[in-house]
Amino acid sequence: MEQRLLGLYRLSSEFAIACSFEEVYQIFSSVLGEVMHFDAFELLMKRGNELKVAAKVGLYEPESPLSLDGKRGITVACAREKKTIYVPDVSKDPRYVEAAPGIKSEVAVPIYHEDELIGVINVEKKEENGFTEHDITLLETFSHMLANALKNVEFKKKVEDSERKYRSLVEHLNVGVYRNTPGEHGSFIEVNRALVDMFGYESKEELLELPVSSLYQNPEERKRLNEKMMRDGFVKNEELKLRKKDGTPLWCSVTAVAVKADDGTVLYYDGIIEDITEKKELEENYRGIFENAVMGIYQSTPEGYHIAVNPALAEIYGYDSPEDLITSMTDIATQLYVDPRRREELLNQLMEHDEVSHFESEIYRKDGSTIWISENARTVRDSDGTVLYLVGTVEDITARKRVEEALKKSEEQYRQLFEEMKDALYISTVDGKFIDVNHSMVDLLGYGNKEEVFALDIEKDFYHDTTQRAEILRMMKQYGYVKDFEVHIKRKNGERRVALETSRARKDSRGHIVGYEGIIRDITEKKRMEEALKNSEKKYRSIFENVSEGIYRLDAEKRILDANKALMDFFGYTMEELKKIDPGKLYKDPGKREQFMKELMEKGSVRDYEIEYVRKDGSIAVGNEYAVVVKEGNDTYIDGVIHDITQLKEAQQEAEFYNALLRHDVANKLQLIMGYLEILLEETLNEAQQELAEYAMQSALTAAKIIENVRKLRVLQAGEERECIKIDEVIQGILNEYSKTAREKHITMEYEPYGREIIATDSLREAISNIVRNALIHSGGDTVCISVSESDGYALIRIEDNGVGVDDHLKEKIFDAGYKGKESKGSGLGLYLSKKIIESMGGKIELNDKREGRGSVFTLYIPQ
């Protein structure tokens, strides 16, 4: 990029001073060869209806002109269409005419100024897709600059021809020398032969007899000149319209001095007369050039106003006419220059050097918009060295400045992109040294700065396996690039990293490899992730195939794409059969499947959807189905699991049968037994008989309690409605129920009424009762306190005792179904049932020590 910017700068600077077409051709060819690699190049200029080779580099042959009427040739097509033509593969373009062996790609760029075709730049390479968009943009920029340079040379030649002609005329003019007496009708005292010939007289004597005024077209001019001579004592380059002997008008430039006597009396005038008739005619011609030049031309004073400007300058500055510009702009520094100091700097340079070239400034146009101009200016001084005025030319370079600014911005962007790329970037020499790297490269290699990386020997210090470097160089030599070549590189600490290298050879204008540039993409983590993913896929595929639940994937049409063995066994179909079958036919009620799918698409997932299926053999199975909608890129799938609960449902039905049997038949028989035992206990029994009867009654009561707990568990499973409970009455009833037991165990029960209702189910009484009973029987303390409070939306019921407490390792177990202490004679369902009751209301039970190692606190959290 830097080389191309330098090329643009060199073109701009050298074109500006080029004086011939051949010099322009040579400059262009040289710069193009420095900034761009190609195998063939030709610069063709339009001559009549043909394109003729003006410059060439490389293998291009022949040099015969190309007719613009030709039907073939990419260069000819470019010239006719006046637009850039890029052919990445010339073998596929029927217009291509082979002019150099081995050419694969070609770019032709027209050279034109305004709408006039000047020529064509043609560049060719021996590789397909040989030119980038950046290359083409550069060629088009070069073409624009070349067109301007050629037009500049053309204009310079015209001006030089005009100046040469003018100088030749001036050198061959005869200058007349004279002396005459003062006054309106003064007479000649002496004249030279050149003056005689100038005015067309045959002899000096003939002219000496005439009054001076006879030579004037208008005698008033003689009167005016005489007055000026008497007043100022001289005239200098005074232009007068005189006449020859035959009456022919004659323009002359008169320079004269009044020669005076000692007393100041004017004795005579000495002077020279120069025939400037041709000069005046030439000036008129120059005036035409001045008026019609495409470049702005001006004459201005050092003080800051314009004396003369041409129409081109008025147009550049946005004024309606030269007169509009001259009268409107009274202070060039402040009205023209965006930065008035530029005018001051221009004047300083002119005062010091008398000439300034390519002085660039940003200026205001009449409408307030800004453009960039380039000025060439010089001073015009009198014989005393005093600056009379400035003359200069102005060129609108806004387009070029925009190109330069765009190139600068592009360079900054590329540099920023280079530095900020996450991939490591490098530029290296042929002999294995890095000459530029970005920060990602420094980080990848684990060094502290770029200088450390520049010191590396690429073959020894960069690659773990030096043969990889050799293979890359071989491929570079053969193909010019490598792409995604896997290499193992080493960091500063010796760590091995896996990377993909994509690089290409950098070549000079002759096609010789001068270095390499490329991208290093660290894929170490990616390789590890791929390996982990491979193992994970293997692991999950094993789980997928061996899990007992049926797993499936459906496509967007809700048809089976994949299924595991468990699902195939569940339905009795093979994979091929599952893929072909309408999934709706797998459901006993297809409407249930439609409802399932509708809910799934609305919510994104569905859980625990119990449904009946039809197996291949016609039998009915029950499953618990879970499914989720999955997005993978632009594709949508449904992944699902079917848990076979057929046997569970059968077991539940069987359990319900035995539960009903227990609650009705067994409970009824137990009531009969308890009735007979009550009758027996009313009879007179001896001590042994009494003990046995009481034991039997206690066992019957325990059995009845177990049956009641089972009933309550069934109620909890079915769900209870929550309602407002008078908690004070509930707790007071429990205290009354256990008052006898408390007195027998010398335990004090305390409760301070809450005074409000809480929201709970009727089973709450059972939950509190079980915990109070447990404290009375097993705590070993002498106090049980109950309290009710509210916190964070929960009703809190605390049941405290000051007994021996519960060991930490038992605090969770005591809530398990069937768990009971060593000395307990109960069923082990009491605290389990309490926990289930509280959880059924969305609450929880916590068990903590009242104080370290002593007492227990049961806290019931019931959401309100």
C-alpha cells in the first residue's frame, strides 16, 4: 500500500514538470512497473481511427496499430466503449486475441479527457483472476492522472510555440531611434534608417521635413504625449497608434526622455520607437488563448485584487464572468482562501523566489462551497525590481485531492484493519525474517513486542517442524500461494499451537518473489473442541442408543427423522418403517397428538404429557411424552422423549385396588375387632388376660391409624382446596387432645394466640398434631412451645421443645417414609405425612436446634 501511495505521489509530482509526451510515457511506465506486478503491459495512444503503441513492458508483440473498427480485441472493445474491461480468464472471452504467450487475465482501462478518448492502458498476467478490485481502481486513477498530464503537455507545447513565435518576431523588429523638438507640432531633428523604413518613407530627409504630429492617427494623442513629457520628463513603453506614409496604421511603443538645459528648459526629446503592430496582433491572439484556456489564468496585485482573469478562472471560482469575479473580490486573502495565511505564504515565497509551482490551497467558491486548487505563479517586476503584479495559473485539483484523501483513508483503514484483525497477519522476506506483523501475531507467539518477533528466524523459531516451512516454500514457488495449510508453530515459551496458514508470494515489477504475506489462524482450541465434540458425540450417541427411554427427532413437517433403539422397540417398528409412517397413526387418539403439537408450537416445550399409543402389533401402550422445539440455523426440529409408563399405570391401578381394599374391607374388619375388644375389656379379666386384651386393642388402634394415614396420603395426591383456617382454634384443639399425655410426662405446653386466620388446607391440623405428638413422646424435655407469625408472604408456625434435640445426620432422615427411632413403636409415617401436607400447599418444613446441641425447632412455612 505504501508503495502504491508513493507511486501516486511520484506520478503527480513528475507529471507536473513533464515537457513532452515521450517523457510522460516513460514516467508512467516506470511508476506502473514499481507499484503493480504484471507480465505484459502496453500503452496505446489514439491516432485517427487506430491505437498505436506508445510504450510497452514485458512480452507484448506485435507493435502494429490496432484498428478501432476491428471486431475482436479486448483493448479495441475498451476504446470503443470508453469503459474499463476486466477479463479474469481470457480463455472464456471470445474477444480475446492472443498477443503474448501464456496470458490468463487482462485489464484494459480507457484514457479519456472529458469525453475525448486519448488511448488505452492494457495490463496482462499469466494467472487467472490476476487482478484485484484495488488493482483496477489504481489503474483507473492512473488513467485519469495520465490524461491530465497529456493534456498539460499539449497545452504547454501550444504556449511554447506561441512564445517562440513571439520571441522570434521581437528579435527581428527594427527599432526606430529619433530626436525631435518639443511641442504639439515639434519636428524631427534626427532619425535612424530603421525609423524611416518603419514608416515607409524613402529617405531620412523626407521624414525630417515633416512635423512629428503628421505620424499620429489622432493629433490629440501627440498633444497628450507632449503634455506628459513636459510634466514627467519621460514616457516608458507608451503605446500609440501612428500611421505610415501611405496612411497604414502602425502600432508603436514609445520610450522617450526630455533633454533639458541647465535652466530646466526642454531642448528636445530623445526616444526610440518600436513597431509593435505584430506584437499587438500577437496579443490579440494571446487574448484568444487567454480567454479560451481550460486552465484558470490571472493577473493580480500584491495588495490582493485581480487586474485580469480569464473565463476559466471565473468558472473555477464559481463566478458568472471575469468581470463579476474582479468586481466582487476585493481582498483575495480573506475572500478566496479558507486559510488567509496561505495567501501570505504564497506572497512570501514569490518575494523570495519570484516563482512558485504547485502551490495547493483550499478556497471558497462564490456560493460558499470549498474546492482545492493548485497555483503556479510568478512575479513581474520593473527595472528597479519593484513587483508590478503577479501572473499565475490555477487548476482545480479537488478530484485529485479526494482521490489522495481516499487513498490516505484507505491506507489508514487497511493499517487499522491490519492491526485489529483477530487473525495473525505477517509480511516476511524471502530469507525468513518478519518485516511486519500485527498485534494478534505478537500475542499468538507470546512475545512482548514486535521487535522480538522481527528478530526470529522463521524456519527455526516459528515452525515446530522445519519441513513444513520447506513445503510451504515449494508450494509458493509452484502456485504462488498456499491456502489453509495446517502448521504447528511454537510460542516463546515452547508451547505448540496448531494453526492454518494462508499466504501468497510478493513479487516485484519483474515478477521475482521478494517476500511473502499471509494470515495465521490459531485453531488449537478449535482442534481441541472438535476432538471433545467428537468424543461428546460418541458419548451421547451411545447414550442415545442405549438409554431406556425412546428418543426421536421430527422435521419441520413433523415426520420422524431419527429415533433410538428404545423407541423402535417401544413401537415395534424398524427405523425405515418409522421414517415412512404417518406419526399420527402411532397415537390411539390422533386428536391428542394434534393438541400436543399445538401446545408445543405455542410454548416451545411440553412436559409430562400422558398419552396412549398404538404399537405395530395393535397393542396399546401408555407413555409420558416430553418435547422441545429446536432451532439450528434456518432449520426447525422437534426433539422428544417418550417414557414408557404402561407397567407403571398397571401398577398404579393395582395399588389403587389394594388401597381401596385396605380402606374399606380391612378397615371394616378392624372396626369389628376393636368393638369385640372393647366388650372384652369391660368383662372381669385376670391381670394377664387384661394385659393381652389391652395390647391387642393398642395394636388395632395403631393399624387403624396406619390406614387413616394411607387415606390422607391419597387425599394429598388428589389435591386439597386451601381455605381460611382459624389457626388459634386448630392449635388449641391439638393442645386439648394431648393435655393428658403432657400431664403424665410432666410437660408444659405453651401457646400465645395469633388472633388471625391463615390460608391452608384441613390437613394442616394433622401436620401440626404429628409434630407436637413427636415432641411429647420423643424430645425428653419438659416444655413444648407453639407460636404463629408472618414473614415475606409466609405464615410461620414454630413448634419448639427443650429436649435432647436431633442429631444433624438424622435431621433429613426423620422426614422419610417409614423412618422411626429405636425406641419408637409407631409406623414411621407421622413426620413424613406432615412434610407431605406442608409441601402439598407449596410450603416447606425446617428442623433446627433451639440452641447448640439442645432442643428442636420445627418451622412450618405456609405461603399466603
